[in-house]
Amino acid sequence: MAGKVFFSVSMSLDGFVAPEPVPVEDELFAPARQNDPDVRRWMAQWMELQQWLLPQRFFRENAGLGEGGEEGPDNDIARETFERTGASVMGKRMFDLGEQSWPAEAPFHTPVFVVTHTKRDPWERPGGTTFHFVDDGIERALDRAREAAGDRDVRIAGGGTTILQYVNAGLVDEFSVAVSPVLFGAGTRLFDGVDASRIALEPLRAVPTRRVTHLTYAVRPR
Amino acid sequence: MAGKVFFSVSMSLDGFVAPEPVPVEDELFAPARQNDPDVRRWMAQWMELQQWLLPQRFFRENAGLGEGGEEGPDNDIARETFERTGASVMGKRMFDLGEQSWPAEAPFHTPVFVVTHTKRDPWERPGGTTFHFVDDGIERALDRAREAAGDRDVRIAGGGTTILQYVNAGLVDEFSVAVSPVLFGAGTRLFDGVDASRIALEPLRAVPTRRVTHLTYAVRPR
């Protein structure tokens, strides 16, 4: 049986999945920029959004940050999200940011299909992550990810624009949003431009934890 | 001991608390407009947003729709929200829409303070609701509501713009959002224009029900 196509993101209560971009995003992780007020603001907001995830035992292990960390429902959800994922799809902007910031042992440990307009040979990383660059559209990227995932699910990893393209194309089966107790006021909205007239949501699960509330929905045509 | 100042709204997952306004809002409830596609769209979206509330026993009783209806956590929350409220504050647009649509026995059963720019004598309705029109600012309207509420809480009833004025003025102690499983794509956003740099949220409670998830936060300065 084929797996599902899903995404899983952290969202501020006012609907943002990323802070307002910094002026020169390519240099977000450049050492020379780390005292730039825009970069510091971006980092601080991103940390707030991910505050539920960063201290979890699974996240720390998987990111190579060492052992230890919180255990409990947030940790279980982080681990389950990882374990169900047989392959990921991501946009080029997310890849570009990640290329600057992931450790050599990138945290996916599966094939990752990058939707891009340029050709590039696969990039194999230690620990089982191989990035494949797909230049013939989002459907083709998803087909390749499905094939690679086998029985497991395909995660649309991000960013927000790529997720929305898949939602509006009717290609997402379900998704989870960790609603973080923070207001951004500005940034990248998850659902900005969603084709609301064609999409219905069916609540599947709601898991409140001490830090966030995890909401999971099935996506249905309407 | 003085009560708290709170608001309680239903919000779409993409952050909207009201559908996109219809072109001639004053006539939203005019009989001649009920077949207008804009009005029908507005009504359908509003019903979806409030879908958790409309079938509840307490809501039906309080709105004069007769006995019967659902009981359970959604009903309990609707009743508790009503019972804690000693007085309400609302904006003039919400009042104008309500004046067209509330039954003679308006559903507040307490004093209501309407923030407006025009003078008008108090308007007493059967069942204990009296609308007072306050033309000297949001702080004065709140002071009068606090006084009227006594030990009970003051609810900033809406609409979205009025709620946000009170949030940004640092006058809201806590709030609840019923996150409805619907996407609007457009409309009135609850937090559009929020002074995010000055507001921190502390999660107090999260109550998932079959229909929605009720999230309650305390508002703190940051």
C-alpha cells in the first residue's frame, strides 16, 4: 500500500511559519552576519517558533547535538514524524538555507527531492541523506519521492511556498500544525494564497502539550 | 477583586475571525439581499466558523432558538464564557450588524458598552441587555464595563478591529480562540496589525473537542 503525502510545520498563533525574511537571505548563516540586527531578529523568532522541538531528545540526537533532552508527547511526535517519512520533497529556497546550516550528516536520513529550475547531480551526505534535484515540476518530484518512500509516507518538508503549491494542486493527504504560543505580526504565512474554495479540512487529532498544540487534519476536496 | 478582561472568538485555521466583508455591509441582513451571492458566501463562511457553537444547547437557549441541542465540552465552554461575563464591550460595526440580526431579547443579558463616535441614549432590551454608547475612547468604555461587571469579567466581544485595539493597548488579560477546521483564504484577520514585539503569550489551557480546539492564553508584556 502506498504511503500518504503530508506536511508538518510549526506555526505562530497568527499563522506564520517563518519570520519576515532578512534582506540578504543567502547570507542568513554567514558568520559575518551573526550580529546583524535583522539576522538576530530572524533567529530569535525562528527559535521561538521551534521552541517546542529544539529541547526534545529525538531532535537533539537526530541533529547531532548529543544525547539527553526532553521526553514526552512532543518528543514522541517529533520521532513519529521522522519515522513515518520515507522521502521528503523541498523547495529550492529551503534547500539553500539548509545547505548553509545542516550538519554534514543532514537530518533527513532518506532521499530528499529538491524542486528547482537548475540541473545538478545528486548530492550524497553521510548518514543516508541524498539530495536529488528535480527540474521538471512538483508532480514529478512527488512521483519520485513516492517511489523512493515505498510503504512509508512522503513529507513535503517546506518551505511555505512549496507546501502551498502541493496543497493547491490537491496532492496533500494530511498535515499537522504545531501551534506555537507566539505572535509574529509579519513573516511567511502558511496559507497565504490557499485555494480555500476547493479545500475542506477534517480534524483527525489534537494533542495539547505543555509547549504547543499539535493539530492534525485530513485534506478533502469540497 | 476585580474581574479579568478577555475575549473569546472563533478563528479559521488560517487566522480569520470574519469572512471577507460584503460590498454593502449595512444590508447584510436585509431580506432583499438574502439571495445575493456575496451575502450567501458571507453567511456560509460565518456558519462554518461558528459550526462548533450553533448546535450547542446553551447557544440555542440563549439565542431564543428553543430547547434541545448538543451537550458536552463545547456546550460547557459556551456556557462558562457567558457566565463569567459581567459586561461586554463592542465596536460600532459589530453593534450595527447585531442590531439587524439579534432577537429582541439580545443574547448578552448584561450591560454592553459600544465604542462609537456618536452620542446616543442607552438602549434597553428585554432580558437584561442594555447598550450604552461611549464616545470618549476605548479606555473609558472599558472603565465603565469594569464598573458594571463588578466581580465578574469583562468580555471584549468584537469585532476583530476593536479586539486588536484593546490588545495593542495592553488592556487584555487573557483570551480564547476556538480554532475551526476551515480555511477562508480572505477576510478579517484577528491579529493583523498586532504589536507583536510587545506581547508575549502564555498557554493556559487547550481543550480539543470533536468540532474545534479551544486554545486559551494569558497576555503578558515582553
